[in-house]
Amino acid sequence: MEKKTGRPRSEETRKSVISAAYELLLENGFKAVTVDGIALRSGVSKATIYKWWPNKAAVVLDAFFEITEIMLQVPDTGSVKEDLFIQVNSLASFLTSDKGRVITEFIGEGQFDKNIAQEYRKRYFVPRRLISKEIIDRGIIRGELRKDIDIDLVIDLIFAPLFYRLLITDKPLESAYIREVVTYGLMGFE
């Protein structure tokens, strides 16, 4: 999401801006982060920040996704149900952590800013859907799931309850609940 114009920036200066944006994001939340605050914390001028990033969202998204290590584990236990449970449970654990709560902020902001929505989908959710697709494909190959299923629908059926609880009901995302969601989400596709 960075601009590619102007003279090359120094890696040290870039890291300082990224670090400041990330710290402010975790401390105060997305809405409270400002380019002024990033400039003050990093010791880099606002003009320099705007040379390298078009807006606050661009630098904050770059900071979050560069610094937050988001492991994309692809479990392979030999069971499609178990693999999906591990994936969904790991996602739930991350989303309810301090760092993961930033994702819910991006989702909220993405309702008003299509660029933010596009970036968090591309950087965070699309890779997870690809992992889910891989898991389901293996389940089809092993004969655990029917060959004629709509894989995108299965993924939606399994992940939608997670986000419904996270964003709407504020009920806990417990492992027992996630196991039930995966079990019910696969019913009729076996």
C-alpha cells in the first residue's frame, strides 16, 4: 500500500515509522492513531511519511502486517474435521488476543474505507481461505467429503459463526463451540 514515488527512503527511517505506527495502534487503536502522532513518536517529519504512504491507513496497515507475525499453519492430522477445528480455533485465539483485536478494528473501518477493506482481505483473510480450501480438498481426496460440494459455501458456513460471535453477539469463542461449528458446518457434505 506504499507509494512508489520520490527518492528511496532509508531502511532505518522506514523501520522507525513502521515501529511507531505499530506501537500507537496497539496502545490506542486505529481511530486514535494520527500521522502527527506517528511523526512525533518516530522522529520523522509528516512530509516524509506522506511521501512514502498516501495516508494513515496505509502506514498503519503496513506496520501491523509487517510486525505482527501471523503464522499460517496448515494442519494435516488426516481428518478434515480436526484440521478445520485446529485452523478455526487458532484463528479464534488470535482474533481475541490484543493483537488480533486490531483485525476487528480493520473490519469496522473497512465498512467506510474500501481501501482498508481490500488490504485486510488481501493480506489476512484470503490466505486463510486458501488454507481452508486446501484442507477441504484433502478431505475430498481422502473420501471424507463429497466431490460435488461448493467449497466456498463450506468455508462460509464454518467461519461465519465465528465472526458473528466476535462482531455481533460478543459471546466467547470457546473451543467446544468451535468444534460444534465445524461439525455442523460439514454436515450434509460428508
